[in-house]
Amino acid sequence: VGIIGDLMRKITVEDEAVKVSAMEAMRLLASAYKSTGSDVKAKLEQMLTRNSVASPNESLRLLSIQWASSVFKTQELHGVYLLLVATADESIQIRDEANKLLRWNDLRDEARDKKLKTSDLVDYFFA
């Protein structure tokens, strides 16, 4: 999980060649993290929230939510949480991207099909 944070920081501070390599590594790692268990995804969420979504660096915040949306499924609360937080970002670009990535229609369908319950969201966010 720590490697993701390291790669994200490199993308925001290194020269262009290193950025491209780090972004490619992140794309490759996203597919590996998609199939990890809930414990690892919880650690990813914590790391992304602490080190990236809360970062003063706008590029890092944007990259964090884009990467998270590629790793977490629509009904996974870890990803929903990160994107909901980002909908209140000070940057309009990040707010717009978070709203787009949340896929509100998919969330509504998931809720209607009982794959995602409101009570689960409440328990997750306020536990």
C-alpha cells in the first residue's frame, strides 16, 4: 500500500520521465489491487485519504480519486467514501471529476438492487 503513496508523490514532484514511469506503474498496480481483499482496500482508503485526498497538491488529489475509482467497484464503500469526500473539494475540477466518477446512476441502481444499502453507508461513514 505504501508504494502507491510513494508513486503518487513522485508524480507530483519528479521530472517528466519519472512521472510517466510512475503513472504507468500505477496503472499496472491498479489491476492488481482490484482483486485484493477488504482489509487491503481499507488500508488503501486510509492512505489515499491521509496522504492524497487531503493533500494541498491539486494534481495529487485529482490523481488519487481517479486511481481509486479504477480500483474500487461501484458498491465498495472505500471508493464511495473517497469520492464523496472529493465532491466537497475546493477545486471545481476535482469536484466535477468526483461527481463524474461516482456514477450516481450506477449507485442508484446498486441501491435499488440491494447491492448497496443506505444502512451500510450510514454504518460505514459514522462508525
